[in-house]
Amino acid sequence: MIPNRHEQILEYLKSHNIATVDDLVAFTGASPATIRRDLIKLDEEGKVYRVHGSVTLNNAVRQPLTSEKVRLNHEEKIRIAAEAARLISPGDSLALDAGTTTIELARNIAELPLKIITSDLNIGLLLSSHRNITTVLTGGTIDYSSQSCIGDIAVGLFNKVHPKYVFISCNAWDLKFGVTAPTAEKAHLKSQLLSVGATTVLLADSSKYGQSQLFDVGQLDTIDIIITDNGLEKEAAQNIREAGIKLILV
């Protein structure tokens, strides 16, 4: 029975590319706990790739596209972005990391007069029609999965700027492992963002907590503010706050 259910999961992913636990529960009729155990097993076998509340086929560790990720935990991302926007005042300078939550933040602040530097092509396009915002794209090699710029050119620009705020996103975060990323290039860029001397704000929904990926970005205590949704487990929130990290739940 288990191998048959595993085959069902893999067949679903072949046709849908990405799925949540709820998607697979509805498709197979199994319980959420059973599906999570199945996904752990399939992950250990190298057949799937688990990332922030969803799963995809492990086609050479395929990374989900922005267009696929945008629907995941969308309401939580909207709340997180709205809370982050409260930090920003007219005239501020910001660096926005690539990500679906930072895209929501850009939508929230598009009417303010701001200076924004970003590696995210979607954010750049979104803000390009707003004359009140001076938008700078980092340039660099375009990453297919995130439609953002990576590599030495992008890192080099972030190394030369000193914005008031840096808003960083991630695929995985945890008190033990910190913020992690799926590739060395993305980890290097995010690490540079954390080192520019700005007030750093992590925007990450709670489904990504307790997960880790291959490459280190930085420990949570290197971040000034973490904004996540109120789905974060109480014990995790307490542990983060006891570590002296400012945590905002929305």
C-alpha cells in the first residue's frame, strides 16, 4: 500500500510540478501525518525536494519557480508584507531581496517616494511604472527559478550601497541552523545583504521554519527583526525571543 501511495504522490508531482501537504491529502485520501512521513521517506530516497511547506520532484534538485511559489501561503505573505511596510517612511532607501513575500512588500510601498535596490526582476518591473520610486536593479546572471539576479555583479553592487533597511527572504529558517539557501550563489548574495550595515528584516512565513537547506546564509541573531505569521509554534516563538531576537507575529 505504501509504495502505491508513493507512486501516487510522484505521479501527482509529474503533472502539477509542486504540491502542498493539503494537495496530497486531497489527492490520496491519506492523513496529513501520513503524507508528511511519505514525503520524508521520498526525500531520503532523493525522489522529491521539500521546501517551505511544499514539495516538488527532485529533478537535479529542481527549485520551484516564482510562479509556482506565489500561491503558497499567500494570505500569510500578504500579512507579513503589510507589517513590514509599517517600518518604512517616505524618503527611505531599501534593499529588497528576491522572493514572493518581498514582491508583496513592493506592492505595499509602491506609492511612497523611495530609493529601492533589488535583485528581483519582478520587483523591478512592478516598480518601473512608479515615478516616485528610484529603482535600481543589481544586474548579474539571471536565475531561472526566481527570476532574479545572482553572481558577482549582483553581490558587487550590494557591497557598495548602504540602505536604511534590508528586507531578506528565504526558503528555510531555523534557530539552530539560521537562514539557509538551496544554492551557493543565492546564499552568497543573501549573506552580502546581511552585511551592508542596514537594519535587517527577515520576511518568512512559518511554514519555512524548522527547515534547512544546504548553504548557510547567517544565524538568526545576525538579523534585527523577524516578521512571520502567527502559525509559528509557540515553543519556537518563545525560543527565538529568549535568544534575544525581535520577533513579530502577524
